[in-house]
Amino acid sequence: MPTLPSVSDQRHSEAERLIEVARGLLDRPEEEMVVNYLDHAIEALHMIGEDRRPALV
């Protein structure tokens, strides 16, 4: 059975992949704001991932 961090990492990876697919589909100038929000979503996923990592002491 996968561990919780492992499942969470898989979900984050899949979310990032889907966001990248969506970004590729949004290529019209009027969709630029949506692409910016998707970029922010990826940044937020990275920040969450950093918060979950154990601190190196």
C-alpha cells in the first residue's frame, strides 16, 4: 500500500501534467489570463510540496 507522501507526490505530479496540457490548449491572446492562473497553480503546488518536505538539520 502506498504511503501518504507517495500518494500526495503522485497527485501533485498528475496535477502539474494536466495543467501543462491545459496550458498547451490555451493559445489565443484572450486566454492569456487563464494561462497566468495556471502558472500560479503550478507555483502553489511547488510551495505545498516544499512545505511537506522534512527540514534538513
